[in-house]
Amino acid sequence: MRETLTHLTSFELFLLLSALKVAVVLVLLLLAVAYTVLLERKLLGHIQNRWGPSRVGPFGLLQPLVDGAKLFLKEDMMPLAVERPLFLLAPIIALGCALISMAVVPFGAVTRVSLHGGPGVDLFQIANVNIGLLVVLGVTSIGVYGIALSGWSSNNKYSLLGSLRSTAQVISYELALGLSLVGVVLRAQSLNLRTIVASQTAHGMISWNIFGGLQIVAFFIYLMAAFAETNRAPFDLPEAENELVAGYHTEYSSMKFAMFFMAEYANMITVSCVATLLFLGGSTSPFGSLFDGLLNTPVWNAIFPVCWFMVKVFGFLALYIWVRGTLPRLRYDQLMGFGWKFLLPLAMANIIATSLILAVRG
């Protein structure tokens, strides 16, 4: 194996390491999706004073694997009146966009590895691009095409209504979500996610955008818009079971339904990661450099930031689940009015206020 590596060129080694990194991140993301579902079922169970899944494996830890096997073995139904190519393409678009957006997310400190003097590979980020924030926003916006196509191609009135609701909802809240991030970009003077995180590392928690950057209003707007973008309660109108059967995936079964299901939870993880990067300092410690000299080893310095990042993302996911178990679903006119009449003007006011503060500070 070592002799084989020595005969590879530096570019081939770079491609090999990058492919391995993509494979590892993909497997970990799919595992995170599976166990986010288990986390939601357990937390909702405790909120409703019941146990949740507890039979399969110790503490129910094997429940996601059993659910996945069950969906994989289910009969794949294909209604006669569907538009077959688009019907099959829709879940692929939804899941693909949800997974691709993680390619630019840095989930640890800069840790570069190189072999034989070749180009280094960052272990904790697949692609470090200068417009990483725009890539995330653009890819997640394309995901709505999967929902729109699924509703139209199903030839079902409930599916069509669900997809139309989702399309209008995503377009409405995409504006508020994008504008809520302008203040963060103004403060960091960059669209690079690594640079945005680096601008929040000076004094620990005080330097985070939500506190030191005075972006708590932007954080609130982002949070509300993220709930609506991912079709989560109390904004889950596209999947309203008591109105639309199951919404845009009414006609889907087996793994096609599972792909929509996985896409929803992958989008939850993505928006939680982006919120962590933009408002909570990413993988940096809330205590600044207080514990930097505790275990000054390369392994500790690489793993410790990843642990902080995971803790912050877990907090966002727990908040998602808590909101679902607490708040009732809004009416559709309330949903659209909240986005256009409240969040959008508030986001524009936040941009003006942030610009004035930065201009006064020089």
C-alpha cells in the first residue's frame, strides 16, 4: 500500500484524500440524519410524558436501522397517472441538494494533511470556497424544485396543494433569511465561511455575532425563516396531515418517501450548522483561549473544536424538536403575513442599523 502511494503524483494523492473525505462526511451525515430522527422521537416522547422508542437495541439505539430496513423492503408503488420521469427525479433533487450543501461547511479548525509534499487537504471541510455562504443559499434554494416537481408529477390534488404551499413558503422566507445574513457579512467583510468564523474568535463568546456583533435580531429572523425553509412546525403547512393527507409526498412510498424524509432532516442539520458558523462562532470555544494550554497536543487541538461545533449544532436540533412539541401549526395566511409583513421589514431594518453601527465605529 505504501509503495502504491509513493508512485502516485501529488494531484492524484489530493484527489484520493478528497474522495475519502467526501465518503466519510457523507456516511457521518447520513448517520446524523438517522439519529436525529431517533432524538426527535425520544424528546417528543418525554415532552408528551411517554418513553418513545425503547425496544430495539439498548435504549432504542438500533431503531433508525430497523426503520431504514423496513422502508427499503416496502413495496415501491408507482401510481398509473404520474409523470414518471419527474416523479422519480423529484426525491433525488430534494436529497441531493440537502447533502451537497454540507460540502462547504467547516466543522472544525483548519487541520491540513499532505503526503509527499503535495497540496494539503483540510480534514474538516470538503471545499473552502470564497463564496461559501452563497453556495449554501443557492443549493438549498434549488431543493424546492424537488418539492414542486413531486406535487405536480403525482397528479394528485393534495400533493399539488402541498407543493404549491411549499414553493410560496420557501420563496417568501428565503428573502428574510438571506437579508438576515447581510449584517454578518458586513461585519466579517467576506462570504467565506472560514473567514466569518475567524472574525468571531478574538474574545470567545463576547466576539460571537449574536452578542458582540449585535446580531441578535438577525439571529431571531434567521431562526424563524429556517423553521419555514425546512417545513418544520409551526410552519409545516406543506405537510399538514389533517388538511392534505401527507402533502407533496402523498403518492410516494418505500425509498422514494425515505429520500424526502432524509432530505428534511439533512436540511435541519444544514441550517443548524450555518447558524452555528454565522452567529455562534463555529467550532471556536465560548471561553476563548482559556483552555488552550490544557492539553496542547495535535490530536486534542484537532478534536476539541469539532466537539464544540457538535454541541452547538445539537442545541439547535434540540430547539427544533422543542418547538415542534410546544407550538401549534399556524394558518396559511398567518404564515405568509408573518414572513412578508414582519420578518422582511425587520431584516431590512437590521441591515440599516448594522450599517450605521459599523460606520460610526469606523
